[in-house]
Amino acid sequence: MSILKKLFGATSVNFAELVNEGAVIIDVRTPAEYKGGHIKGALNIPLQSLQSNLAKIPKNKTIITCCASGMRSGSAKSLLKATGYNVHNGGAWTTLRSKI
């Protein structure tokens, strides 16, 4: 285990396995960004409207957030985790797509 993982508790997430087990991908980019390209099957719920759309996100599923760079998806992860979701930050949607 690397020193950084020991210090910060970082663990490797197998996103492909999570998706195969039924995880839901939430793309928190704007509708225009999403329309320009996205992961097939991902729900588009922009970060600014995430709080008001929690009813659309199943609590009994693992959630993977993504965006353009990982910043907004990190904020989305924090919000969802605080409301009781099992959530992982998938980072940039293009990187996440290559991992699943």
C-alpha cells in the first residue's frame, strides 16, 4: 500500500464491478455538456439542481457521480453522502467511461 493511501485512506474503486452490480451513474454537468457526450445510461442531474432532485435517485443503489473534471462530482458526492447515499466520485466522465 502506498504512503498516500495509508495517510489519506484512499482506496481503489472498481467502477466496472459497481456498475455490473447495478450502481447508478449521475452526471452532474449541465444539460448542454451532457448532450455533447455522456456515459450511456447515466442520469443527468446538474449539480445546482441535485438537492431538489434527490427523489429521482434511488437510496438502495450505489451511486457514482461524474462531471467534466471531477470537481462538481466531488461536491455532488459530499451532498449525497450527507443525505445517506452510498456514493463514489467517478471524476471526469471520459475517464470513468474508460474504467467501466
